[in-house]
Amino acid sequence: MEVILIKKFFLIIIILILLLGCSEAKEFLFGEDVYKITINSDRDVILADGVDSANFTILMYNDSNEKIKRTYTLYVNEKSYINKSRFSSTIAGKYTIYAKVDDVESNKIVLEVSNSAVKEIKIENLDKNVIIALNKKGVSQYSLENIGDIKKDDISSSYSTKRNNLDKKKIIKKDRMVRRGPIDNINNYKKNTLKRINENTKEYNFLEYDYNKSKYNIRSATKVYGDYDSKCLIFLEKNSNFSKNFSWDSIGKYFDLNIYGKMVNVFGEPTDIDSNAKVVILYMDLGDEYFGYFDPVDYSGGNEMEIIYMNSNLDNLGYSPNSEEMLSTLAHEFQHLINYGNRYIEGKQEMDIWIDEGLSMAAEHYVSGIPRDLYLDVFRNDRDELIRNGKPLCYFDIYDNGESYGLSYTFLEYCKNQYSGKEKLFKKIIEHEYPDYRSIVDIMKKDNSVFTDFETLLLNYRIANLVNLAGVYGYGNERNIFNFTKDNVIKQPTEKFIGYLAPGGTVYYYPGKDYFDLYTPNNNSENIKFIKISN
């Protein structure tokens, strides 16, 4: 009985081929015709150990440029595999790989299978050999995923264990660490019942949320700048150290004419949840730890307005409202407001802090046209020796001495200088669906095929800090600003590095030639990548 059914099935197929014609019958039996195929790999180089592998993405399109699914053949050095999307090997060499359906072939890619456990990059005129160890993984905010462990035998040398205990330079923070996202269970205000601020408001009682005591404080203030046409309204806390007779018009006009227009052009429009088309700037006593801050609570409650808090207690330290650092802080906090506000009202997840802070540092640089030397010096000096010992890029520590700001700032500026649209990169990051490193990777790899993943972006940034060349190993037209090749800025660890390296963390080693030539890491974590840089 089964034999008869099989014969009938094949008879039907033959009839269909004769009646419909070969092309139509083939589509009926196998699916739509493929007009284009593309293939990409997540790796350029894999180890010849039979375990390390490259994963391929094969996309097929019909004549309407719509993605379709068909069985394909993968060719690896002309050896064929049906529907294979992963490749590993124990035989070193270069492999030419492409996919094919019927007579349609994809682009060809070349995969290197290496006997060496470490990739080597040659850079002309490099004055010393370097081994870079980096955690190549990105991470979402506060996640403990993708931690890499550098085993004790991975790097062998005689680094000094003596620490250089330099006096710490006090760094006044750009931001107060506030709880990110909507605040729940705060019942000492009634939402949407607050008196709205406009240009005619003379005095106002602002709510300042105390995160330590989980309650609001009242800050009474008087308006010192703002009219119908202004972009901002400036209020000064009563009994402030700053004088009411200070030239607040100069500050307000600087925001209106310089900060606002430039920021909107590059970072996007601010929201307007209180329908007054104004950004409120409140100067009040914040002690001597912070220049200013933005608080997300004002979107889900609090003052229910677009508001920036600035410190009025720094005059005795030489920071008047029109000082460079205070003016740059206005741009810094305005970026936070634009960033958080737009993502909040669009229902997107809040951006990871390290990217958000990097964008705010970039805002300072862009608006003023002046490099943020305070944080470049922190990056260069590394007084607490955190950066040289692998301080990660993807974990932002607001309580350090500015090293996190320095890392985020330089990384975002590196990306900006590598992006074809320069500062237009910033708005694209804010508008992207992803709140973490994936947004930057997605934008950069679409703009430049060199940046295939977070690993390549991170590695090229770290090499740029080391050699400061043209192309991907440098900061483009701003190479003279972000120049870390002098004064031995990029230092090796203070001692033999054993321990954990978090996502984005990097250490540089400068071994002797014999050690460098023979170097192979032992049992290193899959998240840790070792790269030799030689001339």
C-alpha cells in the first residue's frame, strides 16, 4: 500500500513540472526564487583548536528585496555543506566562504584559522611591542555578566608591586548620583496639581528629593531671568551665596543663544511636559561636591517640569555662574534632560550611565568648542592607578576621581571622530532602541564595515590611545587633542595582573622581545582577548 502511495506522489510531481513549467514547479516545491544572498561572519580570525568558531549570518532576498527563507549550500574552500552556519577547524589557514542557492552566489568572505592563541597587529614605526588584554564583551547596566578572569599564568613578568600614592586632586562631580528611572511610592505630592511655571512667575517653591531620607525638601526661589521669548527661566534660591544682582542675563542668554540651539541640532529637542516651552534652571546650595545635576524624578513626579539643578555654593572655590566649568555643566545636564526625557516619553529603556555620561561630556566639548581638559588630565594622570589596572569602560563609578568620566568621554569622542556624520552620531544613539553598547555598535558598523562588533570598536579605540595614528587607530581631525602617546600615558599595570577584568576593561603589557614572540595565554576566559601589537 505504501509503495503505491509513493508512486502516486512522484507521478503528481512529474505532472506538475510538465503543466506548470520548471520555474513555477520549482517555486511550488522549494519556495520563492532567490535573487540575492549576503553572508557575514561574527569573526575574522578563529583558533585552530576545533572549538573556537565563527558564526555566519546568511540572508536571502526575492526580486522585491524581501527577506525569504530557502535551503542554501555553504561553501568553505569549495567544500559544500547544506544549511551550515557555524565553522571551526583544527587546520590553520585562510578559508574562502560563500553561500549559494541554485545559480545565485553570495559575496565571499575570508576567515583566518590561526595556530596562535593571540591575534597580532603590525603597526609601522611602533617603538615597542605591546600585548593588550581586553574584555571584549559589552554589558547592560549593572549586569554581572561577561566578567572575564585573567589567570595567573596568562601574563608573566616582573612588574613592580610598589604603588605610587599621589595626593588625590579633588574632583567636583558633574552629577549627583540619583536613582534612575521613575520613583514609586512617593506620596507627599499630588501629580498634575502643581502650579505651573511661566515667564510671569516671580517666586516658586521647588521640590528637591532627598534620596537618603526618601522625602522632599522645599527650596524657595526667585526668578532672576526669563521672558516670553527665552528658552530658559532661571531661579535663584533665596538667601543664596550668589548675588541676585549678578548679571543673570548673561547666563540666560548664553543658554538661549549658545547652548540651546547647538544642543537641539545635535542631541534633539527637549520634551515639554509642563507645556511652557521652557527649561527651568534652579541655582541652589548643593554643598561643595557637585556642579549640578538632572533628576529623572521630575518626569514621574517631583516638580513635573524640565528642570536642571545648579550649585550656588561654589563661589568661594572660584566657580562663579559664568565660569567655564559652570557653563559647561549647563550643557552637560541639558544633555541628560534631553536624553532621559525623550526616551521616557517614547517608552524606551533609560540609557546606560556610562554612555549617557559620555554624551554629556561630548555636549560640553561641542557647545564650548573647548576640550574638557579636567577629565583628559584625569585620564592621563590616572592618580589612583585605576585605568592602567583595567578599570572597565562599561561600568560607570560616579564615586571615583573622574576616571569613569575620562573613559566615557574619550570613547564617545573616538566614535564621533570615526563616524562619517561626526556629531550626528549623538542623536542617533539617543534615538536608538537599545539603551546600551549595542546601540553604538549597530550605528558604527552600518557606517564603517571595519567595526563589525563591540570587540573591534573597543580594540581600535584602545589602540588609538596607544599610537594616535590616522585612520581607525586615531581620533581623526582631533588627534592633537586626544593625544596620549606622550609622557607614557598608557602604562602597564602596577604589578602582575591577576584577577577579574570587567566588560570594556583593558590592560597593556610591554614585555621583552623573547617573551613577546613566544607568548601564548593559558586557560584565559572566553571573554578575554589577547592581542599583540608589533612593528
